[in-house]
Amino acid sequence: MSRYRLRDDQWERIKELLPGKASDRGVTARDNRLFVEAVLWIARTGAPWRDLPETYGHWHRVYVRYNRWSRKGVWLQIMASLATDADLEHLMVDGSIVRVHQHGGGNKTCQDAEAMGKSRGGLSTKIHAAVDAQGNPVRLLLTHGQSSEYGQAKALIEGFTPDAVLADKGYDSDAFVELIQRNGAEAVIPSRGNRLKPRKLDRHTYKARNLVERFFQKLKQYRRIATRYERLARNYQSMLSLVSVVIWLA
């Protein structure tokens, strides 16, 4: 069961970030750790909520609480708190597509609003990520699957002050490079093949970009991430945030 549970040192790092502390108003949450581990079990296995083992409590109460924390932005806040320790020597950005399961499809009229896009392969969602120099996530954004990765480039780096921004050639544009340079950072982005005057590329630094690809590999070890079952974008974003927290705590 260790794959589904937090170590004591991991729990100590996040327990004061959760609602229900002794210093909070209202009822003290004595079972926060069990609840977080219940959601982690769902994330790791990809199982339906109804299949949650009884040792974690009744599945419906766990889901209602998860949904409430998601609505309040609790999961995102936990990740954001850990990300304040980011190593911004490098900031790496990239995107990755996940398929939406038929149970997560929802109504056709709301699919675009819930970051789902329809293509030949079916419904999909794209995760856009920015990671620090250690490969830890600092920002995650969702769009429908067929959207371009470049379209979220500015939003991924906004507010950060890295020494360098690393990305693949899909992010090569004069506007993005100029934005990076105005922020005092170096743009380590390969030039597209059709660029008349290719920029010089620091290939040694560029090798570090594999960290963002490895981050996506870690994410997709969790089945609830590799396939999207959540109908609401905010609930899927919350699941991403929880797994990102575990990656931070590894």
C-alpha cells in the first residue's frame, strides 16, 4: 500500500497547508491524511470512485469532499505553496495530450469550456506545463487537445524571473523570444527550419529540457492523469495538482 500513501516526512510538509487545522475556524479535520491518501489511491489506480477501498471511508463522502476542495481551489493552493521554493535557474515549458474517457466526455455543448477538443482520435485535453531547474512543476494549464502549445507560452512564464527559458522549436517566435529577453532571461529555443537567420543555441543548456518531458512521464504513471475521467476541468486540474505535489515531495 506504500504506493498509495504518503511518508511521514511528506505529510509533515503539507499538513499545515490543508483546511481543518486547529488554527482554522470550524471543525478540525482529524482525518486529512487519510482523505488525501484516498484521493491519491484514485489518482494512482485510475479506478472509479465507487471502487475506493472501505478503509479510506465511504467513497461518496470522499468524492464530495474532493469536489468541495476542488471548487475552493485548495489543491492548486497546495501546489502553489510548494512552488515558492522553485529553482528558477531554468524554466522549461512544454505540452502533452491526454485522451478523455467516454465517462468524462460530458455534454457536447460544454466540452470546449471544460478543456476538451474533438479530433479524429476522439476527445482529448492538452496539459501545458512549466517546470523549474529540478523538474518540479510550477504552473499547469489546460486547453482542448488540438490547441497549439505556443498559444499558452506567455501564460506559462508570466510572473516568473528565470535566468533562462527552455522550449522546443514549436515555441520559436520573435514575439515570445522578445518577451523572454525583456524579462531579463535567455531564450534557449531552437530556430525553426524556415527561419532566415537562425539564432545561436546553447546546446549544453538545452539538454536540460528533458526534465519537462520526464515530468510528463512521472505524471502519466498515475492512471487517473494518463486518461482523463473527470468531466469538469477544475476537477482534472485538481488531480494534476495533487500528483504534482507528490512529485514535489518525492
